[in-house]
Amino acid sequence: MAVKEKVEELEDRRLEKEIADIKDDLSVLRDDLADLARALKETLGDYRQTAREEVRRKAGEAQARIGEQVGKARALGEEAVEQMERKIVERPLASLLTAAGIGFILARLLEGGRRN
């Protein structure tokens, strides 16, 4: 029986060593996972910051293009008003008659819906 007890004792020690090794491996794995989580968080934070900066840059570019288009539209509108003013000054009677004719036609069109 002494041999059997020795074998059991050796087996218990081997199992205890394997359990200790597994615990050590789990501890290392836990540390590795924590490091991975930190690295992933940093990477995502960097990506989020980069994406945020890219969105701001694109928005700024879009705002600049819109500003340019608004400026062009304003200039075209001012030019059209100036041309109209020049034509009115050049031909005041024709302009007055044209405006009166347009007003008359609009009045007749709007009045036509009321006559039933």
C-alpha cells in the first residue's frame, strides 16, 4: 500500500502543478486581454478623432464652396438688377407700358378665378 499511496501523492502533486500552471496561464491571458482592450480603445479613439477631423475638414470645404456659390449668385442678381435699371433709364415709357401690361394681364388672370 505504501507504493499506492506514493503514486497517489505523486499524482496529486502533478495535478496541483497542472492546476497552478493553468492558473498562471489564465493570469497571463487575463493580462494579455487587458492589454489588447487598452490598445483597441486607443486605436478606436485615434480613429474616432481622425474621423471627426475629416468630417470637420469636409464641412469646412463644403461651407467654402457654398460661400463661393452664394457670392456668384449675389453678383449675378446684382448685375441683372443693374441691367434692368439701365433699361428702365434708357426707355422709361416702354418700361412703364410693359409693367402696366404685365400688371393688367396678372389682374385678369387672378380675377378670372373669382368670376363664377
